[in-house]
Amino acid sequence: MESVSTLLGKFLGEECQKLPQPERQNINTGFLVGGYSSGQSLGESWSVEIKQGIPAAPVKLREKDQPGISWGGEGEAIQRLVLGFSLDFTKCWRR
């Protein structure tokens, strides 16, 4: 999975380099990559980020013996699924 994450970052970085410099400055995005490496029975999770059109090195989100869930971006749906309620619901009680 590390090599897949590295290839993804490299590919996206190369695609960004094809754009004019002013446009590259506005490209800020990230991806979560998950799956199984060859011969492994436990999955892996990696984060790939592009900042101002330049890919950062992939980051392993947790070790194999650390199960968990990762999410980013608009997290409303996963928050409701995992936490059982919307975090916006808590704002009602703070008034």
C-alpha cells in the first residue's frame, strides 16, 4: 500500500505540473488510501496530500496492531454512523 500511495502522489504531482503556476497554487486536496499489501492479512491506511500542487510523502495513519477508522472532508455522514448523532445536534444544548 505504501508504493500505491507513493505512485498516486507522484501521478497527481505530475498532473499538477502540467498546469500554469497560478493554477497550481490553488490545488490543495487529500486522499485516504486503504487496502492490503501483498502477503498481509491486515489492512493498511495511508494519507496522500497535495499542497499547492506539490505532493507530500504518504503518511501511514496507524500501525497494523492499531485498528480504527479515518475520515476527512465533509464528515457528517460518518459522524452519525460512528457517533450515533450529528455534532450539530450538540450546538442546540449550548445556547
